[in-house]
Amino acid sequence: MNIVVLDRSDWRDEQHVRLVDRRADHIRAVLRAAVGDSVRVGELNGHLGHGRICAIDADSVVLRVELSQPPPPRHRFDVVLSLPRPKVLRRLFRTVAEYGVANLHLIHSARVEKSYWQSPLLAPDKVHDALLAGMERASDTVVPQVHQHRRFRPFVEDQLKHLCAGRPCWIAQMGASLALRDTPAGDAVVMVGPEGGFVPFELELAQAVIAQPVHLGSRTLSVDTALTTALAQG
């Protein structure tokens, strides 16, 4: 945890917060902080700053907070990602939060098991917790917006063009002639398929609407590696 993210419920007045959960435990046990010490903090979806410890005991930590720095800029890519296996989903939530992705669109596709959509990790509180873990690592306060689309064709035909809103839309495809790293600078939407990639029908439909194929290199990558590779090239 490189930053303590504060929620509105933590505030006791305009300058002080009281922490009673794992964040207080972290300040006591990991940082080994004492009264008078300063820790880095940020308000959820707000500014960054520092909190000076006013009181600390076994039950709580009270901080006097000053917030003056804007959060880091968002990543230039919004991401459209075929829903991955539940065992990697939490890790991918952390990844998009660490990179500062503004919008993550989870979609269904032919190689996605329908049972994946029943994962408890898609519950709003579980999504928030996973994103928060990435934000704490990256010293960020802005929560990525996660959108769920359970039908591929309606998403592509009815929403993808509007989502791109004049931005390029790149779809990862092995063997494409253009590398993502060689695309023009600027905001864009990047589509990453499931293990095994998008099937031909999905590639053809997305390209007929707006998407342009790009490759992420010459190797076949797992979904979590492909996502990280794509974001690292942004």
C-alpha cells in the first residue's frame, strides 16, 4: 500500500479522518508510524496529499489531512476485454487500476464460458476491492469504471462505435500487419480477446463496424500478459 485512500465516511470534520479498518492496521503494523508522523493519502476520486497522525491506538488512527495534488492522468487507452477466467479476473482488475485505465468494458465472446459471468468476483463490492488494491499500489485515487456486456454482437453493433467516439479502435489479432506500438499517439480503444483469441466471425464483425487489427508481438500470450503488454505500449 503506497497510499491510504480515504472514503467520505472516514471524515470527522473538514480536516480530520478516523480509520478503524485494515488501513489503520497498515499504518500501525507495516509503517510502524507514531503520532506526528505523516503518511501519503488521497480522497477517493479526488486529490492526493498527506495526513499527519494526531492520535493512534489499538482501535483507530486519526489523521489531519491536507489534499493539494491532482490524481495522476488517465491511461490513453480504454479497454474492451473478453471476460477472463475467474482465477485471473481479480489480478486484471488490479492491473487496469495500476495503469490508470478510465474504462474497462468486459464482454462476452465465443470462447468465454457462460459460467464465468456467475463469478462472485463480478459483484460490485468485489470489483471495487480489487480495483482499490491496484490504486493503492499505484498511488492513485480515481476508480476505473467497469462495464459488463454479456452479448457480443449487440455490444459491437450498437455500442462500440459510440464508445470509440472518434477515437481509433484497435483489436488484437495475431498476424496483423500493424503493431500496436506503431499506432499513432493519442486516445484509443483497445480490444483484447480471450484465451485463443477472437473467432473469425467476431474479428470480421468488429472490423466491419470500426476496429482495426493490430498485433502485440510474435508470441501467443495469455490474457493477463496480453493486457499488460497492450497497456505498456500505451
